[in-house]
Amino acid sequence: MPEEQSIDIQKVANLARIALTDEEKSKLSGQLDSILGYINKLNELDTSNVDPTAHPHSVYNVWREDKAEGELPIEEALKNVPEQRQNMIVVPKVVE
Amino acid sequence: MGEELQFKTAGELSDLLKGGSVSSVEIVQAFIDRVESVDDRVRAFNSYDAEDALAQARASDERRAKAERLGELDGIPVGLKDNLAVKGQPLTCSSKILESFVSPYDGTCIQKLKANGAILWGRLNMDEFAMGSSTENSGTHTTSNPWDLDRIPGGSSGGSAAAVAACETPVALGSDTGGSIRQPASHCGVVGLKPTYGRVSRYGLAAFASSLDQIGPIARNIDDAALLLNAISGYDPHDSTSYKIDVPDFRKAAADDSDRKWTIGLPKEYLEENSDAAAIKPVLDAIEFYKSQGIEFKEISLPHTEYAVATYYIIATAEASSNLARYDGIRYTSRAESFDGKDSIDIYHQSRALGFGEEVKRRVILGTYVLSSGYYDAYYLKAQKCRTLIRSDFERAFESVDAIMTPTSPTPATLKGAHAEDPLAMYLSDIYTISANLAGIPGLSLPCGYVDGLPVGLQVLGKPFKEDEILKLGWIFESAHAYKDHHPSL
């Protein structure tokens, strides 16, 4: 794990797509630095010969017939859309 | 007081319905009345639809009249954590970003409850997106502990545990990612079970950390937890991580009286260092009770225990940052009204800034960081390797013991606001529960006594898919201690 923990909060918030106020940025960086400091504890463990666990039990591939089922009608699928028109989701204009 | 319907367990109510002495409408009305008289103080519910519950009850009574009872739960209310999808009901995850969301489909657990005839009863408060241990991170309000209204009920399934403890529902479903069923059950003096990862389908559960999440029951006794687990367990093609394995009758297994020799492990790492001895005295007393019943105990070691919290907070936040990317302000969440029209992605930034609360932002940002370019191997991959070590600790321990007993929580319920400015302190309070999620094993919390009038929970951890065994062990204690009849005065 990297030695220097200071998190570039603006960069990470951008990746996470969350706008932060200056106040939130300074509070969060302090808290995240202390959490990361704690997490560094894992460096005490030698894991060079350990396989990672992604899933707690043995996994197997799951196949099924390529057959549509349980699909929602358009009105149902769009019921929670903030803004819609003619069965399409309205978004702000993004091209000139 | 014990004669009133709201104080009865689901099993008792099911027998009364079978005997024809009460109707489902009377039962549901008793719980509506109870909620209307106590929930202004407990505040376990985000919302409920009394008319809809009564309509479900009438349909149940009609089935019974025609001898078409669907299952043991036919006519019995089941409260739902507000992250489970029921077609036509709100699903908020206690988040502003989902405040207007209505589920377009039923999750698998809900389909199973409906097939059993259960009354789907209310949407129960939680920490936003299940991130927290107190319900103080709820975007709507903080639920109170029914045993002391100034204290937290625990979390994240705090609404579910408080509603069961306050007799606002006989049973409820919660979800457990790092202790979110067991810790609030412990704080509220009720039974909570996190099943083995894969025992219950997660289809229709709003995802927090997909390799850790499980849905499970909260109830006032072991029998009801088993009854609910019977109803929701099983392989589901809609969740490829649900497991193809036989589902025993958990109710029957828990009540089975045949003699069996048990060996229980006591992890020295849990009992030595972390706990305030007075706070866990009822747990030590419960262990003495088990010894008096001829059950053998031996000290075991889970040497990587001290690394569990750090491992968990990398894996859980990484998975959360990915899962919560779907809440984007475009498709089905609330959308910010003002954003920079020249910057096409500002609508995401602003909608998420408005819609997510502080803890969710903190975890999504931490999770994004540990997955970001240049840090992935150092954090996420490292944590997955540490997870292997923690899992192996349990595999080794279970070679010589049938189950493991520990406190559920280092302390009883704390006062509201105790961890407000120190998220790390809150994370550390999950120390006893999170390893079970990392290892994928089942865990039960059952009430075992009180400290200063506050309930304390005993945790029983079992081998993978051996929920029947930990329920049986819980039953042995419960048969001699009637905590189901202890109710907070409200």
C-alpha cells in the first residue's frame, strides 16, 4: 500500500460523479485519511502466496436458454423516469 | 397483555388462524392499531399502506374459508426493510435519491412470501443503502430503540428490529452485509439470522456489496425465524450466486429433541481484547448455561480477526461504489433541477450530490479510490487476499467445533449521536459480525439478557449451510429463557 495517504479528493469525487462543496471536501479528506491509515494495517500481512477470494463458496458457471422472460412493458419500465416523452427518457441536450 | 394479538409470535398467530378463532383481518388491524399508537415514538416505519394490508388480509380470510390456505404464513404480517422490491410499493433505501421510486417487480423473496400467503406489511427504516449501524444515516429519520427511546436501535436493519421488538409486526425481513440483521436484533432484544451466502436469493434486494449481502429474518423467537427462513430459502435462476443445495425444514430441525453431542468454539480474539467485560456478562452467563446442559466448549483461535474490519471496508465500499453507479439522475432516480448545461455529465454530479447522504458519499468515494487506477492491487486485491485468510481461519476452526459463540456487539445500544463525527469508531463496532459475511457463513443473534435494562445478544456462527444447527443451538437456550415474552414498555 502506498505510504503517502493524502487522497486527491477532487479527482476521486470526479470519478465517483459526486459534486462536493469545499466544506465536504475538507471534512471528507480528513476522515478518509484516517480510515486509510487504519486500512494500512493490512500491510502487516504477507499475502504473496495467497489467492484472492471474490466469492465465499465455490462457483460454477450458470447457463440458461437464450429466451426472453419476465420483461417489463415500456410503461412499467419507464414509470420511475424523471422526465419522459414518447416512450423515451428525456435528457439535457449534450451535443450542439 | 400477553393475550393481545400484537404480542403473539407468527407461529402462535398461524395456529390461531388455523383453529379459526381469529381472522387475518383482525390480526392485521391489531398491528395497524399498534403502529398507530407507538410508532410516533419508535419511528420504525418509513411508510405503510393500511388499506392495502387489510385487502391482503381479506383475501387470506377468503382463502381460508375455502380451505385453500397457501402456507404457514397465510394471513401473517411480514414487515419489510425498505430495500426489498414489492411491485407497486415504494422502495426508498431510506435515500432521497429514491424518494419517489416505486418497484416495477417483485423480488424473489417477495414472490415466495406471496406464494405463502403472507401479508406484506410496511416499509421499514434503515441506514441509507444499508450503510451504517444505527439508522442515523437514514435519509428520512432516525429510528428509536424501543427499550430506551434515546438510544439507537442498531442498523442497518434498525427499523425491522425495532418494529419486531415493539410488536408492530410479528416478524420482518432485513438484510445483512456486515452485521445489519444481527447487530440491531441484539440491540433490540430479538432474534436475527443472517443465512449462508447463497441460501436466499438476492434478486429484488437493492444491492450494497454483492459478495456480502444476504436477506434474512428478524423475529421474537427462534421458531419464527425458522418459519420465515423456510419461506424465503432456495436456489433462484435470477440470482446466479444463490446455491443449489437442499433446504431442510428449519422449524423442525430447531425443535428436534434428539440427543446430539455439541462442541462449541470460543474465539479467544473475541473475548479477550475487545470487550468491556460488564457489557458482555449476559453472553458469558449464557455460555455457562450451555455448559450446564452438557455442551462442550473449547478455546479456538481466529488469528486474522483484527484485520477483518479493514478488509471489509475495502471490499464493501468498492462493491458499493460500483453498485451505486446506477443512481445517476437519468433513468429512475430523482434528478437535480439545476446543473451546468454545457457539461454533459454535470447532471450526474449534481443529482448524486443532492440525492446521497454523507455516509453514502463517504463510502462511494472511498470505494472509488480503492478501485482507481494505481491503487487497485494495493487495496482491493490485497483485501481479497486477506479475505481468503479470514475465511481459512473459520474453515480450520470448524474442523474441530460445530459452531462458534461470541457476543454480537461489543456494547449494548449506544445513545443517539455517539459516533456522529467519527465514522471509523462506528466501523469498529462491527468487529464481531463482519467476519461471517467475509467468510460467507451463517450467523444468528439471540437475546441472552440485559445490561442496565438494555438487551444483549449472543451470536452463534455456524458452518456453511448449517442454519439448522445454529437455530437448534439457539432453541436450547431459548427453551429455558422466555425472552419472547419480554416486551419494552411503550
